[in-house]
Amino acid sequence: MTFEEFKQSIDNEADPDASLAPPLLALWHDAKGDWDKAHSFCQSSGSDLDWVHAYLHRKEGDLSNAAYWYRRAGKPEFEGSLEEEWQSLATHFLA
């Protein structure tokens, strides 16, 4: 799936493609405005989900919690906008 197809599915579909990996499912629900559902996908372990978990807590405004999850994911804290981070994550996981 391309980034554009992913974005179109958010705009046009009521439910995500079941074949999406958990990090993409979390990002899909976040883009739909369902932070809680997105966060629920990040409760499993793994550095990919930890990375999305960090983004979600940054979006929530809980920067100390976000910093913890960035460290767990082994990733630097993102310095751009939330929109840029979302796109960066989605592009990474779609590659």
C-alpha cells in the first residue's frame, strides 16, 4: 500500500484494512480521531509500537511519557510538527 492509498483509506473507509500492521492500525485510528483506540494498539510490546506510542503521548501533550517511549523505541524525540511526525511514521511503516 502506498502512502496515498493509506491516506485515502482514512478518508474513505469506515474500518482499516485488516492486513495492516499494528503500528499502521494505530496511526489509522489516530488519523480518524480515535486516540484511545490508537493507544490500545500500542499496548503490545515491540520497538515499532513503542515508537508510535511515543508519538501518541506527544500528541496528548504528555511529553515526559513520550520521552520514555522514544527511549524504549531507541528513537530520538521528534522535533517537527505532529503532522510531520505522523507522516514520517506512516511512510516508514509502509515501506
